[in-house]
Amino acid sequence: QVTAMLSTDEVERILEHISPELRDIVLELRNIVACFAPEAAEEFRNKGFIIYDAQRGGPVSAGICQILILHNHIELAFIHGAFLLDPKKLLEGGSRYKKFVRISSYEAASWEALKDLIEASCHFDPRSLY
């Protein structure tokens, strides 16, 4: 059972082979999540970090976000993205419910809007839909 964010050493080891630009984006996103959900659980799988509220469930039922490391960009994905307010229209694609924001550059990222999406996702409980 994973019950905490990964250690700095683990994260540095995971990120040691990606570009400094993408590494900075990943670290900033993780910091934002930690501000809104300090008790969040985090796992690293395949292409990225999966962050969720383990007190409410697992990565899907209580998913906060995924930070996926792709070739030349980062995708900040929300398993319940279709239910989040997105006034800046940053969310795209994905499946019926899962949506993501593509982040190619730290400087060009809409950090305030990303913070709002992450905060909304931290507070979203899919059980509220039933």
C-alpha cells in the first residue's frame, strides 16, 4: 500500500534522464499537488507519476492527477477531467472522462490555471455523481 509522496531521492533518480526543461515542469506540478494534497499517495508507473487520495480510494476512484513524461512534453492528466471547471479551456482529448493538458515549456505554461485544475481535482469526489 502506497501512502505518501515519493522521496526526493526517488524522484531525482526517476528524472535523471529527462531534459532539465521537462524536469522543472514535473517538479513544479508535484509541488502544486503537495500544496493542495499534502497527504496524497504517489506511485511511478511506466511513463509517469500517479497521484491520488489513498484515504478515499485508489488511483482511479480517488485520482488527483497523472504527470506523464513524454518525448518532448509533459501531460498533466486528470482521470475525472470531464467534471472539472476549465475556464481557460486547457483540457483536451483523452477518453470520455479523462482529460489532459499538454505542457511543452515551463515559461509558456498557464501556471495559475493549472493550479486551479489541480485544486479542483483534489476536491473532486466521483461518488458525488451518484
